[in-house]
Amino acid sequence: MIIIKVEKVDDFVAFLDRRIGNEVFYEFSDSNEPLGTTVFLYYLAKIDNLTVIYQVDLFFPKIHDKTEIQKKLDQFEFGQIRLIPGKIREILMSISS
């Protein structure tokens, strides 16, 4: 599986039409940055016959309260798309003979 890390939120949103399903998952960074909090957004998408993960990082400067950030995330409107706390992780399996 391929992970495409998008630098700009606008580009991340522009690719939403490629997604599989109406869910965009988010998780909080584990790091305790003194300048703020980072949140990762992910969704699964199809490019030709390949399933990929699109990812973007959102940085909330001077905000450390996850409840406050969650309220800000709830303000995002993407039509039918829902923001869901969760993670998408790739699993790579190698079979050798």
C-alpha cells in the first residue's frame, strides 16, 4: 500500500473525490510539542486498481486541549463525509520461499 502525504490541507480536500467511503479518520500526535498540537487526517482512496492512504498533518498552535481541537475539527464541513477518531495503518506481508 502507498501512503501519499499531502502538505496542504486544500490539496488533501481536493483529492477527496478519490476516497473510498465517507470516512476521514483523525488521530492526535503522541508528541508533547510545547508550541501546539498536531493532528493527522487520513482516508483510503483508489488510484486505478491500487488502494492508497492520503494523509495530511494539521498543526494547532498554542492549543494543547484535545477537546478544544475536537470542537474545531467538528466545524469542518465536507458534505456527507464524517471525521472519525481512529487510525489507518498499513500492513505489509512478505512471503519468501
